[in-house]
Amino acid sequence: MEFFCFHRDRPGSLPLRERLVQEHWSYMDSFELIARGPTFSDGVLTGSVHVVDVPDAAAARAFAFDEPNYQAGAYRDVLVRRWRNVLGRTMRDFPGGHEGGGHLVIGFASGEPVDLVPRHPGELIAYGSLLSDDGTAWLGTAALVRSSDPASVLTRDRYDAVEVHEWEFGGRR
């Protein structure tokens, strides 16, 4: 099962994250990751995205909360949602290359699902529905996108809230 995890940084946690970078990467090396990478606001690190394939919701929570930065107090909160990989690929398969960055777009909602078929597929690095743990309730959409208008991948008026974050490909440098 695939899960979307978004760890949001606690203010002032950059020195701690820098000290733990090798532990973080070593931890991530033990998982099958569909996508990963840091988020930014005006060039300042604000969090980390990880889309992971694990057996169940308990394993997803263990993945998110056993992560070294979380254990050390670097994150202020963590979003963990089951995720449906609409594109059926990893970020490494994105045909646009891995240089440069993009954006994380998250739409939060409930009720009747929208955007199950993605718009602008050529701009999408990763894309999927956010779901309840059992996969029965649609809770929104999360996308990693390379676009001049990242929010355009979602039907904005159908979501309660849409967040757009600067993002870049993650992994060992």
C-alpha cells in the first residue's frame, strides 16, 4: 500500500536537520520510496515529502514517526494519508528529468472525488488521491508537478483548501 507523508518543519530546526542528514538518508534507504524531497518557502526549508510503499497503515505511521528527524523534534507535525498512485510510476521515471525543482500541491477535501484523471500529465512528477486508511474515503489529492502554474493541476473550487509548496527531488546528493 502506498502512503503520502508530509513532515512539516518546526521553526529553527535546520541545524538539527543538517546534523541528522546521514541518519535520515540511511533510514530512507531501507524503504521503497515512490517520491521524496524537501519543501521550501522562498528558499527556506519547510518540510519533507515521502511517498512510501509499506504493508499497511500501521507500517506507514511507524515509517513517519520513527524517522530520525521526527524522533529528534525537527518536525512540528506530520500528515500521513493512504495514496493512490494514479501515474503508476516513481519520481525517477518522470520523463522531464531530475534537475531543478517543482512544486508540491495538496488539495484537501471530502465527499465526491474530483481530479481522479489528472490534467496536464506531462507536467506531473507524481500524482494521486489522498484516502482514508482503509482506502474507502477520498480526502483530497497530492501532486508533485513541474509547471509555471502548479495549482492548475487541481480543480481549485472543489477543494476546501489547496496548498502549494516549492519542492525538489530528494535523495542522496
